[in-house]
Amino acid sequence: FKSSKVLSDSAREKNMFIQGKVNDINTQLVDQDAVVILEKTPIIEDTLSELFSGSRLTLDMKNDIYSTYRLQPPPHLNEMKVTVVCPATEKHVKKYQRQESYLVEETAEDYRSITLPYIESQSFSLQWVYNILEKKAEADRIIYEDPDPDVGFVLLPDFKWNQKQVDDLYLIAIVHQKGIKSLRGLTSEHLPLLKNVFQKGKETIMQKYKLPASKLRVYLHYQPSYYHLHVHFTMLGYEAPGCGVERAHLLGDVIQNLQSNPDYYKSHTLYFPLRADDGLLTKFREAGKI
Amino acid sequence: FKSSKVLSDSAREKNMFIQGKVNDINTQLVDQDAVVILEKTPIIEDTLSELFSGSRLTLDMKNDIYSTYRLQPPPHLNEMKVTVVCPATEKHVKKYQRQESYLVEETAEDYRSITLPYIESQSFSLQWVYNILEKKAEADRIIYEDPDPDVGFVLLPDFKWNQKQVDDLYLIAIVHQKGIKSLRGLTSEHLPLLKNVFQKGKETIMQKYKLPASKLRVYLHYQPSYYHLHVHFTMLGYEAPGCGVERAHLLGDVIQNLQSNPDYYKSHTLYFPLRADDGLLTKFREAGKI
């Protein structure tokens, strides 16, 4: 195998997705396109004593009660897993390609002059959201509804959650009120709506899943993935995609910020990540903001 | 080192936290309590060709275009990182034990009546922090220093980062000013300090690692793991532990909040997760706040 390009990798998960060419000596096929996935394996408790006795240890650093070492375990105790996709098509390559992200700093003026015009030019369809609100689709998935047109919402499971265990509970509250695009559209006049979603969402989850508010992370995304106001409810211990500080805003903080400053989200600078292929990033680049 | 118990582990992150006893042949100290953290290291692109040519490969499974193998790399290409805490106290053991978390809602009054008295009663030692600031330890690890006593800081790699690849870059800025316990201690008078850390931290990372500000997540933890003000700089794409919205506060937001409200962090309610065995959680429970 000859690697030609790293498609993506994760320092946290210790894996790497690599594009390259494979020569198979058995089949005489040469230079076949392939994707190779390399991944370190979890540490196994049963091997610990052999690991500590049979490895080379080098001191790196010592400070007070803390010290760090580099350990070189014998190969049979420290395998990697290799997955090969061969022949790989263009589709496989794209699937494993990481898109880099960039943090954007959006002032209130940037929102008006760059983000809002971009969102409006894209005219993302919200028909699927309206279908849910009008019970034309996914009606059987709705877990709770407050039908009030101003402060009401529907609560339903996110597609990422299979509803089989609460460990990765993930629900979405979609508000009935139309026209609030995102966090940027919120002012103190929306406090009754936000408080209602917060309160009744937590109550419903307590009744249905026996999870108290202290086990929940309740937040909005900015940028959201669609521009109709919705709120995420996830299990606190579950590291849901998009719950990082760079994209998530706790609903409790949002309510509080609007209480002390009615125009907090209309006036403050907001930070958010955008993927390299996002058209909005191009707009920020063109405006010389990145 | 003799391991006695696995405190926690992560198959996803390939790490393991182990309690055990250490015998030190240099100091003749025997059977000292220790916590050892084992972690596999990220895969390094530069080593790939040597990895593929110099490892033993065993076929596991083949199905259509997919196949999996076990790879046994030479030890020098597949190190583990070992962090030793020794002697370890009961507190260290607890810190690394897997625990459920609960979200706490801390009003300004709760901070004064519950959190602050608890922190003060614990008298956590900050000696290791002062050792760093005074160059009595880890002096060779310091990447940048602004020695100013009011707005200065030292910047050094977090223990979690092995500095071999920027994918999981993790640096900590520790301020020279003593006595600022956490986010709760910040007012607008600290804006020059915070702006200095933000600005010079970003400049240093750009110079040394060629990463622009748009690739960085810069934030504080609340609660922090030690009560001397410090700021986290991590690579945006790296899902560093503790970068979730429930614990992290973007430095950019903190500066902005203090600019518009000098007492923002003295007056607002803050949310944070606490582990089941945290003494502070017990205090909140006793006060009927959870």
C-alpha cells in the first residue's frame, strides 16, 4: 500500500483515513485505488501487567507529584486495526474526507451585511419543518405538543437517537412561531416562548424518560442547520455532535442574557465554526473577515 | 508499578485510568499510592510509509471490497503516553473514577453561600502552579511568557498534548496575577489581562505552530480544575475533553460580556456539571438546590 493523502484523522480517537494505491501480489492487480482506515485499539485490562513489565519506559517530564513517560510496548500488545476498502470509488473517498472548520467572528454588522443576505439568497426550504408542525409528516414521532401559536412547540426525537436507551437521549423542540431564523432573531419579546419551551420540555422529559433537568443539556445552535427556531435537548453525559462551546448556546444562558439585555443577540459578536466548503465561509472570506 | 483497579477507560479515546502502587528503586519508597493514566498516541502522518513497510500484517476478514487486518507496528512507531500521579491522594483517585455528572445551576447568591465557602474549606494546593510561574518546575516546557505581574502569563502545553502534531494542540495560559480563582472572580478591571492573554496567546500560536485564530478554540472552564485563573487554547477541530457548552466559556464571549456588564460574572447564574462524588455537589444537594 502506498499512501497518497490523509483524508481525515482524529487525534482524540487515534485513527486516520488514508487514500492510496494497492498492489496485490496474489491477483497481480496493480495501482488499485484504495481507502485505508488505521485505528489504534482500546487498551485491554488483561494485558496491563505484561504491558508494564515488558515495555521500554522513558521519562519525559517531572513536576511535584506529576510525571509523564513514553512507553514502547511490545508489538503484540499494541496492535492497530486496519480496514481496507479496495477498489475504492470517488464516493468512498469523499465519505472519509474531512472538511476543515474555521471559526468565524460575526459582529452584528457582519450579520446584517454578510450572513443574513446569504441565508436569504439560499432560500433553504423549510417545508419539511412545516410538515412536522402541521402533522403532515412524522406525526407519530411527536412526543409532546403545546399547540399555542405564540409560545407553543412540538417535541420529537432527533434522527440521531434510536430511542432505545436514554444514555444518548436527543430531542428537538421546534417552535410553532414562524419567522425566527436563529439566535440572532431573539429579543426579550421571545422570553415567554423560550421559557415555555425550557419548562415544558424539561417536564415532559422527566415524565416520559425519568430524567431530571440536572441530567440535561438544553441548547441552541448558532449557526443552526436550518433557519426555523429549534432547541436541542440532550443527555448531559452524551457528547452529542455540535454540543461544543463554539456552536452551542445554553438555553438558560440565552434567557438570562435577554433578561438583562433585550438586544443581546442583536448587538453582540457571535463566534461559530464553518466548514471549508460552506458558502457562508466564502462570503466572509470575500469580505476580508477571515 | 502494580495495578490494582481500573478507575475508568474509554474505548473511543483509547485511554485507561488505573489505580495502583509504585515502588521507586531510586528513592527506596515502596508501595506508594499512585494513579497511572495510559493513553495511546495519535497516528502521525510522517511515519506512515515506515509503518506500512515495517509492520507485521495479519488478515482478519475479507468481504467484497472490504477487508480488515491486524497490524503490529515496531515499538518506536507506536508509543503510549503514561502520566503518573504519585503519591496520589483519595482526591486524585476520585478525580479519575468514572462518575455520573449532574448539571448545577449556581446563582450569584449560591456562589457566595455554597461554592466559595466550599472552595476555601478545601484549600487545594496551588504549589505546582506557583512552581511553574516561578520556573521551579517545567521551565523548559514554557512556550511563551509575558512576565508582567498584572497582565502577564506563561503559555505551556497541557499534559494531554504530546506536541507531535497540531491536530490536538492543547496549550494552557496561566496568569501571573494571583488570587483570581475563576470566571466568578472576573470583572471589567481584568479586561487588560484577558485581552493580553487572548492577543499574545494567538500571536504565539500563529508564530510557533502556524495556526491562525480561526483554527483555535480559546476558553475558560467553570468550574475549573484548579482555582488559579488559566485559559485553554485548543485546536478547533479537536474535541478536547471539557470543551462542551456546559463547562466551557469562550474567552471572546467573556471579554465581550465584561465590556457590556462589568459585573456579568459576579451577578449571573452559571451552569456547570459536577460529578456524583464531588463534595460541592453534596453541598448543593444539602442546600436543596438539586
